[in-house]
Amino acid sequence: MKVSLFVTCISDAVYPRVAEAIARLLARYGVAVDLPPVQTCCGQPAYNSGYWQEAREAAKTILDAFADSDFVVSPSGSCTGMIHHYDKLFEDDPVYLEKARVLEQKSYEFTQFLVHVLGVTDLGAVYPHKVTYHPSCHGSRILGVKEEPLVLMERVKGLELVPLPFAEDCCGFGGTFAVKMSDISGAMVTEKADHVLESEAEVLVGLDMACLMNISGHLQYRNEPVRVMHLAELLYEGVKQT
Amino acid sequence: MSAAQSKPRDTVKERAELALNNAFLRKAVKYTTEKLRGGKQQAAEEHGNWEAWRERGRQIRLHTIAHLDYYLQEFAENARANGVHVHVADTGAEAVEIALAIAEQKRARSAVKSKSMVTEELHLNQALEGIGVEAIETDLGEYIIQLAGEAPSHIIIPAIHKNRQQIAELLSKDAGETLPPDTTVLAGFVRKKLREKFLEADLGITGCNFAIAESGSMVLFENEGNARMVTTVPETQITFMGMERIIPSWSDLEVMATLLPRSATGQKLTVYMSGITGPKRQEDGDGPEEMHIIIIDNGRSLQLGDPEFQELLNCIRCGACLNACPVYRHIGGHAYGGTYSGPIGAVLTPALQGNVAEWDDIANASSLCGACYEACPVKIPLHDMLVYLRRRKVEQGYSPTLERWAMKGYAAVMSSSVKLQRTLKLGKLGQKLVVRDGVIKARIGPLEGWNRYRHTPGLPEQSFRERWETLEPDIRGSLQEMDAGMKERMQQLVRSRSEGNENQGKRDSSEGESIRSDAPTAYSGKRNSDRVDREESGVNKGKGGGNHG
């Protein structure tokens, strides 16, 4: 049974601690992940900007990397969601189209894999803090990951989950959108951070480091001490304590 | 004039800037969109079977558009049999000419109008004024923006960008006396004023929410009763109808009448729903002596047969995508630069005109979050369409040079992990110039706009890949035995996959049984509408659900 880590470029380059938390958590259930070296980026920045030829260059590395994996786990609903666009991206390429269909079936966002494949909802973690949760758009809307993270957090001892007002509103990241339309994006992340502060949580968790980089970058800019982390990091910290 | 509008001179960025710097506008738009989407969400929950009805709505629209020629023919024949003059216009200009000819033939001096987005698309009011016919908007919100000399900034709530104080000032000027910013007083003034206009109008002009093919009827949804006045008092009625407004039967209307008001305003039923089948008959107490329906193409048929955009014609103009959109929420409708705003406008405006290149920039004003699709009562994949528009722009060679180079660079780096590693190493060296305390604050290069609102994390010493060499043996050393049940479950998943059962083990938690064994906790991502400051809110701004066809 080959379980591979789709590490995603942002987690590989900027947030290695998130991928490490996932690898360590899965090892506790007997899953030894492998890391196919040829993977780079899912292609989303180019795909969303309309540069599909360029997107295919990146996407092919993902399709090649996981060709012989049984399960592919990623720390991002958005990057896993991108795999769901591969059938459109490769509609004129029968070889990669077939690979795309196969990969879509076997790829999972981290909490999907934990809850639906391993059947784990209680990791025995302890985390006595006030936490709020931002449901990233692509994970919740493309993949339908809505309850999984909530169920996992409910079972963490000591964790107080407080509601995030307008939680389902986009944080304003949107990839190249944040660069091209920086003022609109800035208005969106400002409001998102306002809501995080309004929740009075000590910790903000999510399932997508791009969105969390956006929100935490803005909180830091405002000098607000809210801790921002991926749910996998929280769970790993929580089980290390026990 | 082959298309409804020419391109505005400024960019979406510049127009958005105006809105972002207008605190009144942002507050007013937020207040009303929050109320509307909250109402919609509640109405959908109370309905109890929303997703199934949404799918049914989508199917009705898909079927109708796939057989549009058939249903249009059926509609036109039946309407003519009812005594309606049916006209067909390829362009907006043709539609306007037809209407002006009718007005001239009737020697009309004034026209009362109920709310209609298609007549906004055609700039009908200006054309009528041009031949000396006074056109009066009778929907409260439309009346307000007509006074202001503006265009609607929302499909359902035209004056959504104005607050109560601003509206009181406009209406005071109209009244010639100072009116207090009190909803009852303001609405009372407009009501009295419009009553006289209704009585003296020669023409009643409407849009059309739905046209029923089986009986040749047209249906209007509204909340103020003004559309009913428009279609009963004047001697001549002219209805403008986008060619896609059609549905096959009255039983299909039941589905639409369930979806539209709930999606638009959160109402279970619109206050007035009028089905009109031909002009006044002998036994009727009221109604127009003469009735015209002008069926308008104006770029709609360009979508037929286009697999990426045909579903645009499924739109029922409820405005739910505007209310759900986190971008619209901050920039309002005028920033989109066209008649239709929000996510639907960002796609519809370039699509109707077939000139993607000139309108490309509004497709960029989206983070592609998908809230529009989730809100849409007929499930139009607007977030995908925005990407298709961007792609067409690139394919047609209209993308900025710098962006093209950047994307070529991206492809070169991401086409191989070796190149990616090399680039990251360079990045780690280069960042030494700009990283302070682990973050980059300098507003340089592509970080110029980004860093105006954020700090950017620096790259850590080691990437995950580099760390993996030492991490992997360490993790393997701590590997636990896998539970037998878990192993069996995983093997079963792999087997069922090869048997063709897709998405095994990926239950969408929004459908089907819950993954919880106990009751849900208090947590939910629901909005907290009580937080909203009610002070700066508008009056009801022509409370929505008007005939927006």
C-alpha cells in the first residue's frame, strides 16, 4: 500500500513544518508516506491566470510523480482541488487525461484521508486553547471538506472552538489575484483578520497554507499576536503532549 | 451599434479604487448584501429540500436553452394567438428602434417603467427622452437612481450603494422641500408622486422574469405593486424580454417561483407575481388595449453551442451571486463597469459582447472562491467561467507582456523538480538582502501590492525536500503497526477503485449521512447578523425582487 505525500510547493518551500506534522501523524497509524521527488507545483497559479500551456508543464510533474501511488495526501484543499481540474486541462491529451482521472480518484486532502480512509477522528490530542477555524474556499467548495476538520477538533481535549464570523468568506488570497488586485485583496484580508480578532481566539487554524500565509502575514503586519497554524500542526502538537 | 455598450475608459482597478475609498458605499453595500444572503440562507434551510430543487431548476434551464429555438417558436405562436404583437430584435439598437416606433405611432408623451435590467442594457430611457417621451422608473430603487442620474449597481437592489441620508437628500430635491430620512415618509412621497405619473402615462414598459411557452404568457415578480400598475393602467404595454427568459410550462414556473424569491431576497414568495396572457379582453376590468413583446438577442445567441459559456443563459437574474461575493461586497456594482455587476456581470458583460479582450480586466476581479456558484439557484459554474475568460484572453494574445514572461518563467521552473530546487537555493541566497526577523516587509517587485497589507514569510533554512533525507529514517524508526481493520479498509478502497466506484471513501460532508456519531457542537460558520450596525443602512432601497428580467 503506497501512500505518497503531495507536499505542495508552498509547504515544501515555505512551511516544511506542516508536511512534517502530516508525515509524523500518519506514522502513528502505521502509514509510512513516501515523497516522490519529481513533484513540483499543481499548476494552479498558471491555470487560474489563463496560462494553461504553462499550467500543464507543472501539472505533468504531479501526474508523473504519483502514477504508481495508491493514495496521495496533501496539506491543501486547493492543490488537491486543482487535480479535479486536470481532466479539463488535459482534455486533448489522451495519455495524461487518463492519468488525471486516476489521480483524482486517489488524491485526498489531509483531513479527508484521516477521517475517510484511516477512519480516525480522535487522535488523543490535548490542546487547551481557544481556537477558531477558517474553512478555505477550495477545500470546502470543490472537495466538500466541511465537517472533517470540525469533527477532528471536537475530539481534541481542552480545545475550545469559537465561531469565526463570516467564516466562509474568502480571505482574499486567490493566488495572482492578491498581486493583480492588491487593494481589493487587501480589503478582504483586513476584514478576515477583523473577524479573527473578533472571535477572541488565541489560535487560527485552517487546511491551506496559502490562505493562512495571507491571513497571518496581515496579522503580523498589524502586530497582532494570534497564532496561525495548519490543523495538522495543531494535532501533532496535541499528541506530542500526551 | 452591434453591442449594448462600448468599453469604459478606465480599468476595473481604478473603478474599484473609487469604491474602496468610499466608506458610505462600502458600509451600505455590506449592510444590504449581508441581510440578503442571510435571508437567502435561512430560506434555503427552511425549504428543507433546497439542493434537490436547485438541481431541478438547473435541469429546467438546461433543457430549455438546449431547445431554445423550439420554445421560442412555441411562445411566439401562442402569444400572437393571444393578441400580442411579438417582435424579434437581433441587437439592442433594433429593439430600441421597435419601441420608439411604437411610441411614435401612439404619439406617446410619457412612459412608466417597472424594473427591468434588459432595458438598462439597451439604455432605453435615454432613447425615449431623445424623441420627447418622458420615461419614469416606478420601482423605488430605480426611481432613486434615476433621480441621481446613475445606473443600478445591483441586479435586484439598484440603489444598494446609497444610504438613507443620501436618499433623503435626493428625494428632498425632487420634492422641493426637506424630507426627513424616514423610510415611511420617503416611500410615501414617491408613492404619491408616482400615482399621478401612472394615471397620465401612455406607455407601460416592463421587463420579463419568465415567459411561458405553452401559453404565450409573461410573468413578472415584484414587491411594490408598481409592475401591476404599469401593466394595467396605460393603454399600451411594451415588454422587453431577453431571448433566454423562456420556460416551457406553468409547472416549471412553480420551481422558478420557489428558487427566485428565496435566492434574491430570502422571501418564500414574491409579494406580487403577475402572469399576463395577452392584452385586455372584453370581460377584463383592466389591462392594456395593445400589448407588444420584444424578444431580444443582443449577444445572447453567441453563447449557444459554446460548451464553456452556454450555461450563462440559465441565469434567472436573482442577484444571489452578488450578495455572496466577497469582492462585490467591497467594491459594489459600478466597479464592474457594465449593466450587470458581480460575478454574473463579470462573465456576462464580455460574453454578451463577444469581445473578451476589451473587457478582460473584470474577469480578474475575482479570487475564484466559488461562493457565486454555491449561491446560484441554477448552479452556473461562474468561477470556472472566469478562468475560461482569462484563458481566452491569453490565447488571443491580449495578456500583458510582463505577465507572459512571468508565466514562462513559472513553467520553466515548475517543469522539473531539479530546476525548482535550484531556484529555491537562489531564493535563499537572494532573500538575505531583504529578510529581517524572518519576514520580508519591503514593497518591491511583485511584493509591492502584497506587502502593502502584509509581511511575507522568508524561506526557511531547509525545504521539506531537503529535510526529508534525515526525517524519513527518523519517522520510519517510530512507525507503528497498522491496525488490521484499517489495512483491510484501505485495500478495499483500492479494489473498489479499479472496479470503477469513483470517490469511494471521500464522502462529501455536505451531502449524505453525517460523519459524526454525536450531535454537532455549537460551532458553525454562520453569520452573526446582529453585529451589523443598522444606523447607516439605507431605506429599503426599493426592496428587491422587482422584475429584473
